[in-house]
Amino acid sequence: MKRAVLLVCTLLYAAVVTWGQDNRRLTDTGNGLDPTGIGNGSSESRRDSTVTDRKTPKDVRAWTVSQTLGEITPSEPDTAIYRFQNVHFTDGLNGEYNYLGNMGSPRQSRIFFHRPTGDDYIFAYPLDYFITQPDHFRFMDTKSPYTNVSYYRAGNKINGEERIKGTFAVNAGLRIGIGFNLDYVYGRGLYSSQSTSLFDAALYGYYRGDRYGMHLLLDYDKLKWAENGGLTDDRFITHPEDMSSGKQTYRPADMPVNMERNWNENRMRTAFFEQHFDMGYYKSVTDSLPDTVIVRQEFVPVMKAFHTANVKGHRRRFIDYRTPTGYYANNYLPYDSIDATGYLSIKNAAGLSLIEGFNKWIPFGGSAYATHEFRSFTLPDTLGDGSGKETVRRWNEQALTLGANLRRTLGDVLHFNVTGELAVLGDDIGEIRLEGNGDLNFRLLGDTVHLAFDGFMTNLEPSFYYNHYHSQHFWWDNDFSKEFRTHVGGSLSFDRLHTRLSVGVENIKNYTYLAFSGYGEQATSGSTRFYNDIAPRQYSGNIQVLSATLNQDFALGILHWDNEVTAQYSSRDDILPLPLVNVYSNLYLKFTYAKVLRIQLGGDVRYFTAYYAPTYCPGFGMYYLQNADPEACVSIGDYPIVNVYANFHLKQCRFYVMYSHVNEGLFGNSRSFLVPHYPINPRWFKLGLSWNFWD
């Protein structure tokens, strides 16, 4: 598979490079991208034809496009060296995610404010490590054909994990750009029945004219991972001397697990299209070049009409070939049934926008728009005639929403972005979204201070799958109330002190969550486990969550020490458990060798206080509250995870080597879990590489 992906990348690269010569960068303006090419964008093309040995221009610009308004936001390409050793890890750059141990397995953030919300297809939440939503996808503009290849590897061909990722971008003239991304993760797993296989392919193109512009993104994901249900007995990790009377040492692959030949599979297809027509006027602009004065006409947009379309076609399937008797509390469908659900969403938005910056007396931009969404869900069902025969049931929903946006993104002092939406017709009638953010920047005592704020108020229907779900082992039909949330937050940062303090508070009414249903228990060797049965619940009261994060970096010569500490509080820890403290700390030496090789040598640590973390349900592919008998609940945390690494950057190449979990066994492994019954991988060697190619 890896060789095939590399071959396809190479062939496509060669074909497009041959076709796409004379490519130049589009210059950035307040309204997005200026297609004139004057200045930095076109100077490279004015060269003496007698010069044969020229330097290939190496410059890439990137931006994202909002899913509803189609607004362009500049974005930095992924070229940073700092924390490059963590970019491939499922637990995130700062190690804040709980996951099942193997690369690419489902995860959940320990930082509550970082958890995704608001999507009907909730099965994508635990896979946000790999899935890129359309409004976070980077469109690229490059002077020369650009290719980036990244590769990560750990372990061997039996138990190792690998990731290969390719990005290609090319411009055909000054207004048109195309590109594609390929991403493949294959984690074999140190423990039995734990493999993951994640594949993503994305193709995009754009046109940026004076009056008309468009973006198109086509994305396909096939995500499949094996389920083992965790260890049959945690003592294989916590007290290995108790197993086999201490006469045998168990390797991870030899430790018995609850399940085999069980898989979850998600196939996700996304098409995003944005188009707009700018209305404005032309003005004369004079450019001074060596021995030449050029007068050109520059288009100044005043208003635009826009349309965005987002189509999602997803399908989730649970494949259950061999499960221990009694592992699940219920079996609702025949053994050979297809345990699957389908999701289709077609969402269109259209409106008018006032362009920010066209007039100095109007220092902001704004939009008014309407959106229409059609949603369709399919689930297995029975005929209801007592025969037990299976059929497929479909639910269709529609919603019409009106919205408005006010924003200021230009200037150096004050920025803000406020959006309000109200569902006026359809199944979502009465839903409210009001959210905003902004920042104020000023000088204080010789330092630059950034004061940022954010907040939202939402009153939304819970996901369809919290109200309806039918499958082999789980079955419910609910009618939950809307979930009402209010959030207020802010941050204060100082450039010279390298300090940033963020605080936030959120109130949730009608909090909807997955929880253990508690229909009996079963005994396993040396421990008590409950039958695997979950159901959604809704708490009608109020829950408050408070959070504060301090980022503090220190530097003394080549010695650097960077820290992020988060403190959280949940007013209902029995419903919404959170670790009181979560820490990421990185101590390293940073220096340059021979003026070209940048080096970081150091180690980092991840730590969080003990708490009763949500556990994982294989049959549903989601995390849920382990609110069974308190004696059977398992707490995790209070255990540091230490990695040591060497990180290098040489011209167009970044690479690193790492030895992860080096502290394994030093202080005992009794708490070396990130998810109850799913142990952290033992120490092992890892390496990664990212290489840029131009022309």
C-alpha cells in the first residue's frame, strides 16, 4: 500500500509539473488574494532570458475558507521545527488526549473546552486526530510546484506503526491553483487485535479573479480499526507478579484481551464548494520599477454575493465476528445482521457581504445570509410485527436558518468577529447560536500585550444519534430537550515575558452524554466487570466548568523550558469528570551547528491528576461515563509519561528521533493507562521526517 501511494504521488507530481510552468505567488490583501502579481508576486518572472542558472523560488502561502461565509483567513504552512517530534502522535502536540494506545485509535481530550461539539455525525469526534474539516483545510498558492512528503515510523513489521503523508500544490497562471493531499496511517499494535488503518485523499482547486472566485474541495476518508475491548485483567500491567504465580513474563502481544475479529469502519465523503461575485470599482495605481513607471488598474471590491455548499455522505459499520458470550448485555438483531448507519447532509448558504477595508470610514465588514440544510439518517429496524425480521428505517430532517456576521480583521490594535444565527423553520426551529471573539493589542512597559476574549451562547438540539440509534447491541429512541450552553473566556499574553494566561467558564443546562446503563455484572479473572451496555442520558440541571491555562516559557542561552499547565473544575464530577490538573512540560537545548543545521535536544513530560476518566465502548466507537458500581470504576492518571528526543532542521528537511515512555517501569506501572483497561504502549524508538520539494 505504501509503495502504491508513493508511486501515485510521483506520477501525479511529474505530470502536473510538466503542465504547470510559469507559476507565481498571489499577493495577500485584506480581501484575500490579489491576482495582479505586481511586486513580490511577479518580480521573479522578469529575468534575463540569457540566464540559465536561476534559483527556484521557494515560497508557499496558505489559507482556509469558512464553511458558511466563504471568508478567507491566512494560515501558516506546517514548517515549524518546535514540537515537530509530536505532530504524528494521537495524543496531540501537548499530549492532552486519552486514546487506546495504538496510533490512530479513537481519542478524547482531557481539556473540556477542546472537545468538538455541534456535529450530528458524532462518530467523527474520536477521529479528529486524522479528519480535517473543510474550514480547517489549507488551500495553497505557490510560486513553484510544491511537494511535501512526511514519514513517521516506530516498531517493526509485526507490531510497528507508520504514517506517510504527501501534499502537492501548483499554480496554473496567476489566478488558478490546484493540489491534492494523501495521508495514510497503519498501526499494527503492540497488543492483540488493536490494528488501525486510516486513509485520506483530498483534491482541491480554486480560481481567484477580480470579480468571480471559487474554491472546490473533494475529500474521502476510509477509517478502520480493530477492537479488542481492553485487557481481560489489568493485573497483567499493574501486578504482573500475580499472573501465572510470577513464573511467566508476558509480552504485550501475549496479554489476553476481551475481543478479536471485531472492527469499526467509517467511510466519509465530503464535497465543499464556495463561490462569490465581487462588486466594486477600478482605481489607478502607479508602480515604480527600475527605469520604468507603470500605471495599472486595480480592482477594489466593495460588496460580494456568496454561495457555499457542503455535502457530506458518511457511513459507519460495526463488524462483529467473534465476541465473548455475555460481553454485551443485549442482542437486538440476528447475528448476521448489518450493523450500520448512514448519514447524508446537504447544506447551502447564500448571502451578501460588505467588504472590510474598502473605505477608511467603515472600519469593519459584515454579512447577512440564510442557510438551508437537508439531513437524512438510516438505521436498522425491525418490522414490528413480532417476526423479528430486519428492515432499514430512514429519518429525514430539514432546517432553515438566518444569520448575520460583523467583523474587523484589519489593523494592529482591535479585531473582532461576531456571528448570530436563528433557526426559523424546520426540525431545528428555535435553535440559537451567538458566538464571538476578538483581541486588543497594545504596548505596556516596553512589552506588547495581547488581550483576547471569546464567548458563545447556544441552544441546540442534541445530535440525532443521541435521540435515535438502533444496532446489534444498543437501541434507543429518545426525545431530549435542547442543550443550552453559555461560555465566557479570555486570555492575556506578554510577548517579552513569553507568558499567556487563559481563563474560561461555561454553564451547561440539559447536558447530554453517554453513560453506562447498569444492567448486571460479570466476573472476570481477578476483577469485576460490568456488561457492556450504554445509553445516552440528559441532566436537566446546570453544570459549571471552570478552566485556567498558563503557558510560561523560559530561556537561558541555549537552554529552554516551555510549560503548559491547565486547571479545571466541574461542578458535577459524577456526570462530567475532568482531571484537576493537566501538565505538559518540555525542557530542551536549542542551537545551530555550522550555521545551517538547527537542533533541539531534550525531553518532555505529560502528566494529569487521577480521575475517573470516560471509558471506551467498542460496539459504539465512542467514549462514555463509567458510572457503574464505584468499586468497579477505574481511575487513571497520576502517572508521568516521559519522552526524550533529538529534533533537526536542515534547509528543506525536518527530522527527529525519539525514545518514548522512557520511564516505563521505573516507578511501577500500576497507573500506566490513558483509558481504563487500555494500557499505554511500552517504551520504544520512533523517528519522523518531513521534506519539502520545489519545481
